Amino acid sequence: MGYVTLGRGDWRRARELLGESLELGRPMGELLRTSLSLWGLAETALLAGEPSLAEELCERGRAACQPVADAVLLFPVLVTGTRARLALGDPGGAVRWLDLIEPELRRRSIPGTMPAIDHARGLIQLASGSTGRARESLEAAVRGWDRSSRVWEGTWGRLDLAACLLRTSRHAEAISLVEEVRSIADRLGSQPLAARASELLREARARHPTDEPWHPLTAREFEVARLIAAGQTNAEIAASLFIAPKTASSHVEHILAKLGASRRSEIAVWAAAISRLD
């Protein structure tokens, strides 16, 4: 019940319920009850704007798992603890937290726990400005969470990925992703997810110029991007636009650089997202 209340954004009631669960679990010596309660309380503190408390609770959660090296109960605090340290302006602490927990998770290599490593690393990379690497890590995390049916973590991963896309001016892709999250948040009745999605959506739409939906590309580069999305080769693009093949290749290189992409398929996804907004 505490997690349901947490999802709805009622921090006070969530704290009461999770605190009760923690107190019941202590005399029983039930790690499952105590560690998950500590993680829930850490999530509550973080979402309520108390990163110092969230950091402390994550430390307690890790300490509770340490005697039995239980990766299944340890992985939830990795991402929450990373967020808490970054919110406190301590990226070095976030790196040390990842370095502390990652070996334990890799030692057991339980599939459902491993996406936490990519997710935490992606958050750290995004905070340091390594947006290309952050996007790759966060995409891997989302795929992993989805395979494990971890809806809460996977949806937050999508929001983190959308924030990364905004940093690289891939506004249309970010908007598409955030709108997906809003649908999930509405279905779950989750106020925290909906609030963050709305915040990112406002930011994305403010940055996305209505008169030039192809930003940061030029109009000609956007024509090329659409032809890439249609599956045309560079030679076919050159023929379609009556330009030299070398010019078409140059346009493709510029598009990849401006979008921070490494593959033509990424250009196709971006162009499709733009087209849905037109």
C-alpha cells in the first residue's frame, strides 16, 4: 500500500505506511521487508525534495543487504542513491556509489537487476555532459527494465532519456517519448510521473520552434532526413533532389553530427517524430 500511495504522490501517507512496514520488519529480521521499505522511503524523500535523507536511506538499504550480498534487494537503491547524490551536486559521490554497488550486481548477474547499472551510469554521464554516451546507457536501461517488466523504473528511464534528448536538441523525439510517459502515468494514476512528464513537455515545446520544426537542421537537411526515413540511399537522395552524390553524402554527415546520431536509422526515427508533430 505504501508504494501505491508513493506513486500517487501522497508523500506523508507513503512515509507513514512504509515506516510502519520498516518497524514491523525489524524485529522479524526480514530483509525483504526492511530493505524494500528503506528503498521506498528513499524514493519518497527524493521525490519530496529531500536528497540528503534519500542518500542516508539508500546507505542504510545497502548496509542491510551487505551481510547476505543480496543483489535482488540491492539494485533498487543504486539508481535512487545516484539520483540523490547528483541532486546534492556530488557527481563524484555518485560515481563512488556506482563503483561500490556495481561489482555486487555483476557478481550475481541476475537479469532483472542489471539495468540499474546502465541507468545509474546514464544519469552520471548526462550530469557530466556526455550526452551521446548517456543516451546509449539510458536506452539500454529502458530496454532492460522493459524486459523485466519493471514499469516504475522503466518509465523513469524514459523520462531521463527524454531529458537527454532535449540536451542534444532532439526535441521531437523527446516530445514523443514524454507523451508516451504521460499515457503510462495516466493509466497508473501516478502523480510524480505525470508531473515530471509535464515539466519536460513544457521545456521541449518551449525549445521546439513552431515555424521551423526541423531545428537544428536546415530546411535542405530536413528534406534529406525525410528521404533517409523513406529508405533512400545517398545516390537515390542525390537523384531525388537533383544534387551531386557527394553533396548528398555531405548532408548526411552534417545531419548525423547535428543530431548527435551515429546511424541512419536514428535519423529516420527523428524525422518520423518530426512528421508526427507537423
